[in-house]
Amino acid sequence: MPAQSKAQQKAAGAALSAKRGETKKSELKGASRSMYESMSEKELADFAEGPRKGKPEHSSKS
């Protein structure tokens, strides 16, 4: 399932980086910390991939 906004992609990318040991978990905040704790590395990779072009900065909640 791809991200709906650029902000979601950035948060997933940050969480993925921490999962892979490239950054420290303590550096994560907000959504990226939540994603780190609740999603697998595969789920984060799927969420973070894809082009950012054409996506809104933030998703609108229905």
C-alpha cells in the first residue's frame, strides 16, 4: 500500500532507516516513531516507495 502524501512517505522512510540500523531510533518523532513500532521493514519499504511527484504535502482526512 503506497503512501497517500509526501509527509507519509518521509515518515516511512525515516522509520525504515531506523529499522535498518542506519539511524538511531531515538531520533524518530511522531508518525515515524509510531510506524517504526507498528510496521515491519517490508511494510515500511512498500509504504515509502514510489514517486512523490503529484502527491499532496499532507493527506486530507475524510
